[in-house]
Amino acid sequence: MRITGITTHVVGTPWRNLTYVLVQTDEGLTGVGETRMLGHTDALIGYLGEAAANHIVGSDPFNTEDLVRRMKYGDYGRAGEIVMSGIACIEMACWDIKGKALGVPVWQLLGGKVTDKVKAYANGWYTTERTPEAYHKAARAVMERGYRALKIDPFGTGHFELDAEQSRYAVSLIEAVRDAIGPDAELMLEMHGRFSPSTAVRLAKELAPFKPAWLEEPVPPENLKALQKVADKVDMPVATGERIHDRIEFRELFESQAVDIIQPDLGHIGGIMETRKLAATAETHYMLVAPHNVGGSVLTAASLQVGFSTPNFKILEHFNDFADAEIKKVVKGAPQVDPETGCFEISHAPGLGVELDVDAAAEFPQQQARFDLWAEGWEKRAPK
């Protein structure tokens, strides 16, 4: 079997463009992959066009290790977010093809299942007025949908510091959310790399009474010593990793033992097997895996293949029941959270178990998507 070509399809919303890639083969099988770029969608499509000619067309989709190696190193450049995201799309699609050819789900090819359920947590649910009352109501709706976990960044446009008034307001928002979801639901506290170590530690202590399930990206991701300062002073799990785009770059993070939960994004770190390898290393450091997942239903399906087959997989992020939920219709077989359990149930469909509906995707043309976490009203995901 050989790859004969690829096509790209961009599904657009005002705050995110989702790039889907279809990989065709000479035996009639087609696989699908996906990623979400922020501000770099055209660069990604340009890269994939060059990579198709240089590396992809003519390759055996069963030899994913070789294809990934050639795409990553064969251009004699250091692979960053764009290259690793392009690799991810192609790699996912190759796994989809392999599963379809063999008639088994991808999780079966990764060693088989370790669980029948993957817990989900909601994000994108607080696209409302930034008040305790509005957040209480929105959080209640998340619980009524069946979720047992959700995530929130309550810090407005905070950057390095957060003054006393803004800090009290952030606390009031978290207090309202915790009251809405009750004591047993998990409440993930997102900082989006906003703060200096001292500010992150202070805020974590002020919010500790509301029992956050984790403290996510408390400081910018480039400085691991700053992250270590936070981890040494807070009494809650620390999570990070969505803005690390190469498995090798996690090495120092593992060595530091500064986090409890790693959050690779399958769509940015090279795909399914790169994430599975990373999870295995995390397991040797007693760390859990909770992938960043701000994409659509194909990326969710790919992340779930890892989840069903990975012993230290904690939970999966999910946007698509709340922020622009209508885009779910572009994917047939889109994974759904079971409202009875708050989990994704295992799928036995071959490959990734999903198909891109190209006609439906065309109803959401690419937009000049913007997502600026330091702009007023960013949490509404409605850029001006």
C-alpha cells in the first residue's frame, strides 16, 4: 500500500481554525487527521504541500515511524510547532488507515485497552458574562450535561501580576463555580502561563479552599526553574505541557519532577505514537497524562485511542459540547460524552472510528481566527 496524495480542509470559527487532512492510498483506503493552529493555519497548509512532495506521497502508511522520522529530520531543520503539527495530521491519518485495513480500532494496535471509559472535562463552557452569577449558571449547565469535571481561567487579562481587587474577583468566580458543581466534581484551575512564580503561588493558596484538581501552566512554559519554584510551594497537583511540541523537550521537565500531570497536544506533538511514547516515559516518573484537546472530533477520537490503551491516562479535555458545538456535524461518528457517566465510552469501530464529511466541512470556511488571552473579553471567544 502506498500514499497517493493528501487534501486539506479547514473548518473555521471566529476564534479557531481546525485543519483536517485526508490521506489517500492506492488501495482505496483514506485516513483522516486533524490539528488546530492559532494564527498559523496557512503556514501549516503550505508546509503540508511541500511535505507531500518531499516525504509523504509514495510512502507506505504502515511505516509510520519511518515517515515521521523523515518528515521531522529530512529537511535538516529543527522541527517546531508547524512541522510537528503537520506530522501529527499525517501520522493520525496513517493510523486510521492501518486500523481500517486490519479491521480493528487504533487502540487495539497500541497494545489493547486498559479501560472501557475515559473521563472528560469540559472547557469553553464559560462564554458568558464574567460574573459569579453567570458562571454559577453556566457551571450548573455543565453538570446537567453529565460532566463530572470542568476547567476555568478566572484571571481576566492578568499578566505576571494580579492586583488585590482582581484577585478577589477571581476568587469570587471560583467560589461560585465550586458552589454550582458541588464538592465531588473536579475543578481544574487554568493559569495559561500568565504569572510570575510569586503571583502564581499566592493565587494558588488563595484558591486552595476550593480544592482545584490541578494548577495548570502557572508560569510561562519556557523557564522550568520558575515552574519548579511554584511546584515547591503549592499543595496541589501541577500540570503543563500543551506548548511543548517535541517529545524530546519534555526530558528536562521529567528530570525536574516539577509537575504531576503532563498535557501534550496530539495535534502539535507529532501524533498518536509520539504521545504514547511520552506517556510511557511519564509513567516511569509517576506522572499522569491529560492531553490538551482544543480541536474537533477527529483530534478527540485520536486522543481517545491513546486514552483507552494508556495506564496513566487521567482525563481528556473537551470543547465541542459548548464552544461552537455545531462543528461536530462535520465529523461522522464524533465521540460523545455519556451523560450518565461523564465519560467517553470505548469505540470498537476500525481505525479512529470517525469520518470527515467534506460537504459539511465546506459550510464552515476558514476565517481570520483570533484568540488573544490578554485581550478584554477573551473568555467569550468572540474576537472583535
